[in-house]
Amino acid sequence: MRNMRSIGIDLEPWVKKGLLEFHSKRATFYGLESYLAAMHKEIISFEPKIVVIDPISSFIVGTNEFEAGLMLMRLIDFLKFNKITAFMTSLTTSGNDPEHTETNISSMVDSWLLLRELESDRERNRGIFIIKSRGMSHSNQIREFIFTDHGVELVDVYVGQDGVLSGSARIAQEAKEKSGQLLREQEKSEGRSRK
């Protein structure tokens, strides 16, 4: 709750109303089957509309990718059967193909968003794009996003002469263009004054 409050999202009222619960348990503490059983028990008890699992990559310990994938498939089937929306995150290392998950559940998910770092001019910015979203049209653009004190904001795509710009390069180019526009307006105004 503290971390989300830093970007202007206060979850505490929802917890106090009994509409939001957190369960922080490590899969390594239980073992996959026991962990799955514990998750089923919590879900049945709380009867949520949405379940967030952050991150599913924590289920993989050593070489158990296959077992973790099977466990997640069973969990997804359980959630879908009970008409519960699942929101899952997965951490990938920079060496991996970012469009690949170790758990191999991509065929079971309806929408898949990828967050990634956009590096340029010794600056890191955050980007988001949709890999797939079944049954609905969607953008194919990579959109920059920023964390603000009032939530997450998507930044409009900025395409300049040198391509798509993000971060300080986008801000500098926008300022340059605004300055040029003001200068042109000032020149027009001065031209009218002389007449």
C-alpha cells in the first residue's frame, strides 16, 4: 500500500472496506501443489472478481519450469471457470526474449502487455505495448509511460524527424518546436504592426 501511495493510488480504503486483500506467501515455502491449494482456499473464501499474482516468475525455482507451467495452467483454468479475471506479472531478465515467458502460458491468456525499458542517449524510459489482445482491436505502437504522484500516465507518441522520441529527447524537441512556433507568431505580429 505504501508503494502504491507513492504514485497517488491509495489502496487502504479498499482494504478497510473488505474489498481488497493481500496475501504475501512465497511459493518456495510451500511447494507448488501446496501453494496452489492455498491459493484456491483463499480465492474461495474471499470470492474476488479479480486476482493479481505478482510475479508468476517466482514459481520457477531451478529447473521446475514445466511443473510451474502446469500449476499456472490449473490456476488459470480454476479462475476462468469461476469467472474471475486474472492479472499476472512476470519478470524477465534482460538476456531473455522479452516476448517469451518461462511458464509457457501465453496461449491461455487473452491479453498480453509487455513493459520494457527504452534506452536512448544514456537515458532509460519505460515503454508499454500490446503483444496480443483477443477479440478486440488494439494499437501496435510502443507507448512511453511515466509514474506520477497521481498514477500512471501514457505519454502521447512523439514522432519527430529522427523517429520516435521518448523521455528528455521528446521534451527537448517539443520545447524546441513550441519555441519555434512562438517565434513565428511573434514575427507575424511584428509584421502586422509595421503595416
